[in-house]
Amino acid sequence: MCIREGHSVTRTTAEKRFFKCSSCHKRIIVFSMMPTKPCKQCSANEWVRVAMRDERKVQLENEKLLLRGEERKFVNS
């Protein structure tokens, strides 16, 4: 569309960089070295470089939620 209308088109390669806000933990993606705008959610300007995906948190046996509530092995015995 731009080429048909005579606009100049330049192709570049860029790297995505992933950051999260240090106060509210909202994640953003930027193409520059560092984010230039403040956080949209809390308007803080402190960013932490993070991986593309969040780490999967492995739950231990005692941290799992039970559907029926607290289970007791020997009740009224």
C-alpha cells in the first residue's frame, strides 16, 4: 500500500527487549536499548530486564490447594 502511494519504505532488523516495572511488575517489550516512557500502570520509571517468558513456579506438595479444604488423615481416632 505504501509503495503504491509512493511513500519511502525502509526495512530494518531489530531486537525485542523485555522489561518489567520494578514496583508493579507490569511487563513491556521495547525495540530500543531501554524503555523511554514511564510505566502506564503506576507511572514509575524503574525497569528491570527480564526473560521473554516468566519462570514457571513449581509448587511443593504442601503448597497445593485442595478442593475439599484441609485434609486430616486420622480424625477422631
